[in-house]
Amino acid sequence: MYRPQLKMIHVEVVSHDKTHIFRGNEILTFTIDDMSRPDRPISKNVMYLQPGQQFPIRFYILYDDSRAYNDWFYRLNSPLVVNVQIKQNGRLLYVNSYMVPLDYYIQITASKVVRYVNEYEVPSYTCILQTGHRHYYY
């Protein structure tokens, strides 16, 4: 008989863009991924942001830990990581630009995604980090 092993985590999404005020039509997607199976998230949670809401965004998530592979050797080599995206009308606004391991309290830094046209006239997306490094998404 299947028995879920529910665990609760506290999530705080922060950004260097502290002045951004959400309009209420943005969607925050939070996923817990197994590094060996990134195409099948262990947990996916979607929430609508409220008008006037700002960073930091705090919430609690319940997830079923029994959906992850529980072999200790496997957990050492393929950890569980979390990802966050904020979209508005299907357009990506914020994303975490590095892997964050799963823990009971998680603070995720969401970086602003900037759309530009490169030298080949192809729209591309870049994620500007506080350190000046750029991560490119095509």
C-alpha cells in the first residue's frame, strides 16, 4: 500500500530588483526536481501573485518525499534541487539562474530576464546577475 511521506518546506524568493511591483497577472511556478530525472518533477506548484506584491515572496510547500528515489548512494550523487520561474502572459520575467539544493528552508534568488535581439536578428534572453555575469537562454 502506498503511503505518502509529506514534508513541508519554507520558501523565500528574493531578487536584486526590489522595486518591482507585481500587477496580479503574474504566475510563479515552483518545482522540486530530481537531477537524474529533470523531465519529471517530484513536485510542481503554481501560484498567482497578488496585485501590489513585491519581493521577497514567502510561502510554504508540502511535497511527497516518497516520490524521490530513496537509496542513500543515489541521493548523494543526484540531489533534489528547486527551481522557480515567474511569468506574465507567458513571458518569462524572473528565473533562478543556479541550482538550489532542497532543504527545509530555501532562499532562492530570482534574476530578471531581459529580452534583446542579437547580431543575427534572433530574439534571445539573458539573465543579468548581480555579479555582472550573463546566462543565456535561447
